[in-house]
Amino acid sequence: MNAPGRNLLKVTGVLYCVFAGLSLLIAILGLLGSGFLGSLRPEGFIHVRAFHTHVLPEGAMWFFLIILLGFGLYRLLLGIINMLFCNNQKRAGLLSLLGKFDLWLVILLAVFAVFFIDGFSFVWFPLLSFIPAIMLLIGSQRNDIRPGKSDRAEARAAKVFLIPAFLGLTFITYIPLIAVFLLSLFEWRIPGAPSFTGFGNYIHLFTENFFFWTSIRVTVVYAFLTVAIGMVYSMAIALLLNRKMPGRAVFRTIFYLPFIIPTVATFLVWQLLYSWQGPINSIVNMLGGGRTHFLMNDATIIPALAFIAVWTSGNIIVIKMAGLGNVPRVYQEAAEIDGANSWHRFWKITVPCMTPIIFYNMLMSLVTHMQVFVPSLMMAAGGSAGRGIVPESYLFMTFTMYREGFMNSFMGRASALSFVFFVLVGIFTVILFITSKSWLFYEGGVPK
């Protein structure tokens, strides 16, 4: 009896042989020095051409051509195997494994075509190369007679739907992160050419850059202060707005509104409120205190900015309100029967049931506030502060990156600072995940 995917695998085998021939042709022409790939890299695309000229090691294109040659031979072998085993259902697992491996190779080829060949002139080749890989996976799945076929089908469907997210993370997060690390190994002051310096930029940051340690201190203090106050504030407001009272919908709108106000407009308004003659100074003066420059005094800058960030945390309030609505009522009723008062019910029932949401909000708030940038750009980079001395409390790490890279044109140092910042955020994230195991509560048990 013929296998269900026989005809599809036969066509797939032919396509693999065709694409193998194209791969071998391109690789051989490149190795013979025909300049085929070079012709696809126009002079006008200056950034990629500069990267290829100054950053890529000598012989990198030859290395790619050798890889492409091996890729062509592998696909030729894969096409022959497809045609030989197209009617053998016992080999479906092997074909599926080869198809997955081929799919990853095509993804890597597509990355090279997008980032290293200008004008997307070569991207048609990896895009078309996806066709036989997908056909091989479908054909092998039809022939698969191993136990657990339905579970594997669900897993494959999940992986297919995860492809857009994976590609987005790859092209928007992972590849730029790798590129930042590579650029941090070069001394590159625009518009000059980069020169390899190894870990010289990191040594400069840790030993010579006066603002580096200051920026770390300011960023960490601001982030932790904002997260701590924000968690308490959002929980208190969520508890109040979750109670039955007249005009509850209006109050919910009022507290959520600051979150959707444009950031620049928010800081412009608060700049007026914090000004020397502003209402906040006037209230302090009426109570017997002295006026102060809240946004120019290092002792008050971080608390003032933290207050603004907490005021705009309407999204966290909404999430906690939703979480409070999902706290099982049976727990509250059982505690009331046992004689627990409101405080005990809140601390022993509401808070534990809310810990997954608290953890999520804490994690997202920490990452968000570690990346604070707009206050520094508006308060320190513009106006009289931009032409004079910038207060230390505005030297957040993101602003220091911006100043090194786009104001002083040291792209290598800015990249090194960016990578250190990434590691710092990663460390705090890992610590938060590790410590959360001792206080997180899931009604259905801890997820694996």
C-alpha cells in the first residue's frame, strides 16, 4: 500500500535537487571569483558595506561560500533520500528530523541574506528555500505511523504558530544584541572606520569613565524606589476602586488616564508643577518649608521623577483590579466563618492569591524603569541644563549610552555600555525569578 505522503515527498525530492543545484552554482561561481555575490551588494548601501569592509574578518565571504557549498550538497542528499524513502513509512521520523534541521539552516541563510547583502537582492533565494523544507515536514507527518501522532501534530501546530514570534525575537532582539556585543569590541568614532580593540571599551568603562558607576547607582536607585512605591500605591488604589461605591467607573478612568497621556506632555506639565513658583513649592512654602528646585537638586530629582512614574502607573492598577476580581470568594467566606478580620483576610488570602500578578507587575516595572530615558532627555539634554552641568541624578544608563553614542559619537563605547546594561537587567531579573519561588502562590500548584 502506498504511503499517504508519497507523491508530495517525490515532488519535494525534485525541488530539493533543484535548489541544491542553485546553491552549488552560486557557491562555485563565488569560489571561482566571478563576483556574483559582490554584484548583489550595491555601493549605495553604505552601512552594510562599511560593516563588511571594516568589521567582518578577512575571508568571511569565502567561509560563507564554503558553508553554502556544504548546504547545497546536503540538500542534494536530502532530495535523493526523499525520493528513495517516499513510500517507506518507517523512515518518516528520520525525514522529519532532517526537515527540521534543514529549516534551521534556511533560517540562518535568510539572516545572512537580509543583514549582509544589500538591497535584499538575494533574499529571494532563502524565501523560496523554505518551500521544500515545509513540504518535507508535511509529507513526513503524513507518513508518520509512530504512537502519539496526535500529540506530535499538536506540537507541530504550536511550533508553526510560534514562528512569527520566534522570527520577531530573532530579528528584533537576538541579532541586534549580538551585533551590539560585536560592535562593543571595536573602537568606532563616527564617521571614522571601526578598529578592533577587544575588551578595551569595557576596560575604559570600568576604570576610566567617571560617569559609568554614577549611572549604575542612579538607575538602580530610581528603579527600585519607583517599583517599591508603585507596588504599594497600585495595590492600595486597586483595593479602593474594587469596592462598590458611586461613580466607581469615573474614578477608574481618572486613575487610568495618566498612563495614556503622551510622555513628553506629562513631563512638561510636571516640570511646571515642580518649578520654583509652581504649586508644589507654594504648598511647601505655606506649610513653613523652603522653596527648592526639585528637578535640579540631586537630593530631590530621583524622588520627584519616581513620583511622576508612580502617578502614571494606571496600567498596573487595572491589572491588579482584574486580579482582585479573580481571588476565590470561597476562601474569603471560609476565613470570615473562622473569625478572621479584614487585615487577616487581606494578608493571608488576598495577597497570596495576587502573588502571580504582583510578580508580573514587579518584573515588568523593574525592566521598564531601568530603561528610563525621557526625563534625562527633556530635563538634562535640553534647555539651560543641556548647555551647562548636568546633575548626576539625570545620568541614567540609557542617557549615558545616548550621550556616548549620539552626542560624542563613540559608538563602540555606547555599545559596550549597552551590553553591560543588558547584563545588569538580566542579573536583577534572574534574582527576582529565583527569589519568587519562596513567595509565589498558584492555586493549581507551581507551574513546571
